[in-house]
Amino acid sequence: MERFLPILNIIQTRLREILKRNEVYMLSWDMPHIQAVGEDLVELANETCPELIRVEHRVLYVSLREAGLGIQDRVAMIRKGRLEASDKEYFRNVHEALGNICTKIETGEYYKALLDVASKRQEETYAKYK
């Protein structure tokens, strides 16, 4: 499982940078830059996808990609109308969810959970062949 640490570090570093920029953009609700945040999340997901597949952990790829696509979609809807309170809440919720993931990676909690899951899978596999 140590092979997972380098990709987690890359994701954590880049995600933290994206989140810091997003915080600034959400102060003024700068839609073009929030759109760029969505693009950056999709790019991060796509760039790390091969390595995440290699370590058999696609859920992080899907989470980043879906967050990015969701942001892009919401910005497109806002451009057709106007920014509503529900839109702001959506962006804050996505930001908070990604922030939680980032914090769990930083503290090692994410990696520990991966180790726990891998251990349970191994136990289940072993139990099948008893």
C-alpha cells in the first residue's frame, strides 16, 4: 500500500492549491474563475487516473471528476440565469466536501482507512478459501 502514498501526496498538494484559489473566488462569486476550478478538478482527476487505477482506487478519481463536472455544469446554468442562494450553497458544499477529503489525506486518516479496507478485503478473500 505504500505505492499509494506518492499519488495521495500529489492529489493533496494540488487539491489544497485549488481549494485556496476557490476560497478567494467564492468571496466575490467570480464565475469565470469558479468555472476554472471545475476544469482544474477534472484535469487533476484525469492526470491521476492511471495511477489511481494502478493502486485500485478509482473512488478518488470519480470524486474529483464529479466535483469538477458539477461545478462546470452549475456555472453554465448560472450564466443562463443568475446566481441564487442555492447556487452559493452548492459551491460551498462541494468546497467543504473536497476540503474534508484534503484534510483527511493531510492527517493520514485517508491512508489509514485505505489500509483498513485492504485488510478487510484480504480477510474476506482468506475466509473464502478456508
